[in-house]
Amino acid sequence: MDKELETIVMVDENGNQKKLNIYFTYHSETFNKNYVVFYDNEDPDNLLACFVDEKGNLLDITSDEEYDELDEVIEDFQNEKES
């Protein structure tokens, strides 16, 4: 049985909406933040990520340290998914 993908809708600065699939979410103990990793069906190999603030808003990741941790988490997730 196929499970329906969870999606989010992103709106760009011009008001255009884009439906994106959630790949996974995780909480970082290091940064005490929740993250969402997602992708566009038109480019599924290009993963995107944001963190979620206290109000539930998706915000850009700005720190290299957060990106480094994110790379490790994505690699671990993909390795687990393949096994």
C-alpha cells in the first residue's frame, strides 16, 4: 500500500506557490531546533532544508555548522533507508 507523502506549500517573494514533499524531519540537540528536509517532485535529487521557529514558521539555515550537521543527518537517513 502506498502511503501519501506529506507535503508543505512554500510561497516565494512573488506570491507563487510550490508544493514540496517532506523527506523527513528531525530535532537537533546541538542547536535545539527542529528541521524539515524536503524536495520538489520536479527535482527529487535536490534536497532543501529549513528550521522551524517557535511559531511554526520555516526559516532559512544560515550557519555553516548547522549545514554540516544537516549533511551528516541526511547521509545517515539515506543509509538507514537503503538497508
